[in-house]
Amino acid sequence: MKKFLLIAIIIIAAVLRLYRINEIPPGVNRDEAAIGYTAYSLMTTGRDEYGKSLPLSFESFGDWKLPLYIYTTIPFVKVFGLSELSVRLPSALAGTVTVAALYYLSLLLFSSQTVALTAAAVLAINPWHIHISRVESEAIVAVMLSVLGLIAFLHSLKKRSLPWMFLSSVLFALTYYTYHGNHVTTSLILAALAIIYGKDISKVKRWWTPVLLGAGMTVAILAVTVSADRTKIGGISIFGDPFVVHERIELPRTRHDNPSSLIARVAHNRVTYAIKTVTENYMKSYGPEFLFIKGGGNSAHNIGGFGNLYPIEAPLLLLGIFWLLINHRIKNYRIILWWIILSGIAPAITKDAPHTNRMLMVVPAFAIAISGGLHLIVQFTHRYTYRLIFLFVVIGYLFSAAVYLDRYYTHFPKEEAANWGLPYKRLASILFSPEYMDKPVIMTEPETSRYI
């Protein structure tokens, strides 16, 4: 029965992530177009659009892209051509694999089929995870690699197995080749693993060899992308807009009687501004507006008027955090708690936080916590009470999911087409018609990168 349930959950996850993926979202956004074209260029010439041969860091629109997703897309472009499908399939497959992997990870952590199946089911229908799985997203692949890396890590400790630890090191190292946000988040999670499981790691013979391999792989990509990372951070950091320094630091100083006084300089400087802004960003990333009401501000990562989690999950998530806290002395509970805490740091240091894509690492941990919240209800309530609560939760999920799926598959592609690449797709078909093929084309607003 439980195997049947797991198979059903994985099928549901796959259907929600693959159904009409070539049509919804409507048209590709500029990052999807860039990755698809770069994969096509590599496939046909061995070079990217700037003529560089098989690079590990890809120049894009004033920033740089990491290599793993681009190289992964090449076989899909080969089979399906330059299309929405070829660019998005790696994300959709990674999202579906993550649902199955989360079941196995939860089973390893808590030895409970119920907790594991519930966590997988929660992730399968999670609106945040569904949408990001349906667009080109390096972040979704990094999440999959992280979950698989943690599974391999736990196996290495359980079996004191060096090969499993090698696999874990490689999987975690590959996240550095996948998504810039994981240069921060993966580092923090690896530090947490080292602190929490340090004694267990030392029991694996020659444990330092896979650690050196992972470190070597990480240094290799960071050495190539160090300038790109600096450019990327410079563009998205809280100081990315030069006007911020004037508006938030220099201007407030002028309101003091003596702008050069010690109190003016202590109250208004880069450090105090950074502490205040990062703290606010971090709190917003876990706030109800971002999680349950409207999501982030980037239209490529959210659909209008819908949060990243279902409202019914709010009390369950709080109960799940409580479940993790009361069991925090147990290592396997503690690592999920730290996973949740650490996932908000990378988004918090950027200027457009809270950010749905940069915060994606937290979603599997949230699914586990929500599952734990339900488990806590079963543990501490009377049989008839928890059955009543369970019925209420199921009805809440069915209603929320029905509203979301209607919004996503019916209204979203029609109401938000302008935020995606559909107008450009239609424009391209006109420009390549015989009537316009021999005419010059002038593009305004080059900063929007519409040429791609």
C-alpha cells in the first residue's frame, strides 16, 4: 500500500510539472532563451554566443551563468530543438526526482514511512516547487543535488562507507557549478553537517579523501567564476544600486545638525545600513506575506496574487518547527532545523529580497516540517480529534490546490503573458516572415536584452 502511495505521489508530481510545460508559462523569459540558445550554440559549434570554447562560466546580460544547467540542456535541445520544452525539461525532471528523493531522505532521518510519505506529498503539490520546476531554474537542480547529497551523506555515516561519502561530496560540489546562491547556502549547510555530525564523520576511514575531492571541485569552479561572482554580487547585493548609499546613508546624515559628528557617522554608515537591511530581508523571507499571501516581487518566479505556500500550511509549519525544536537534541532533527534557518541568509544579502528563487533551498525542509506538524497532531491528540483535524486539513489542501491549479493553468498564461516571452515569440515570427526578412530591425531599450 505504501509503495502504491509513493508511486501515486511521484506520478502526481510529474504530471503537475510536465502538463503543458511547453505552453505554461507562456513563452520563454530572457534567461530561458539565453540558456537554450547557449546550449544550441555549444551543440552546433562547441562555443557560446561570445565565441568562447566550452567555458565553465558563461557571459550573459551583465552577469554570468554557471555551467551545469547549460550543459545538461544540450541533449534536450538536440532531441526537441530550440523550444520551451527543451529548456524546461531539466527543471521539471529535477523537481520530480526531488519529490522521490525527499521521501527517501525523510525515511533515513526519521525512520517513519508516514512522515516520509507526507513530506513527499506536501512537496509534490507545493505551488512554490511546482512553478519553479516548470521554468528553467538552476536553483531547482541545486535543490535536487543537495537532497541527494544529504541522502548519500547519511548513508556514508550509517554504513561507514567511503564510496557513499565520495558520492555525497561530488553531489554537494556540483551545486557550486549550478546556482550562484548555493555558493553561500551549500557552504553554510556543509558547515552545519560538519558541526552536527563531526564525530560520526571521523568514524569513516579516510573520510578526508572525499572531503578533499569536494573541496578541489569547489575551488576549481570558484577560481573560474570569482570575477563573475563579484559582478553578480555587485549587481544584486544590497549595495547594488549606487543611489542606495546616497538615499539611505549620506542623506540621513545631512538631517543632523552636524553631519560630520560621531553620532551621525555611527547611526548612518554602510555597516549599520547592512545590518538593518539584511535583518529585515531575512525576516521578510520567513514572513506571512512572502510565504502565504503574495510571494516575491519577481514575476518570473511567482504568479500574481498567490503565495509560495498554501494558507492551510501556516499552522502546520509552525507546529512542525515546534516538532523540530522539541527534538533538537537528536542530530537528524537538528540538521533540518538548521537547514531552514540557513536557507534565508543568501537571499537576505540581496537587494530584491525576499526572493522566491534564491529562497528555494528551504522548500524541502519546509515540507518535512509540515509533515512533522501533522505527525505531532497524531501523537498528542485523541484518535477522533486527529481524524477530524486530518479531515479538515485534507479538505483545506484540496480546496487550496484546486484554486491554485485553476489560477495557474487557466488564468496565469492569459493574464501574465506580457511578463513572459510570448510577445517576443510572436514578434519573431513576424520578423522572420518574407515581408520583413530583408529589412533592418532597430531594437530600443537594450538593457531588457530583448535581442535574445
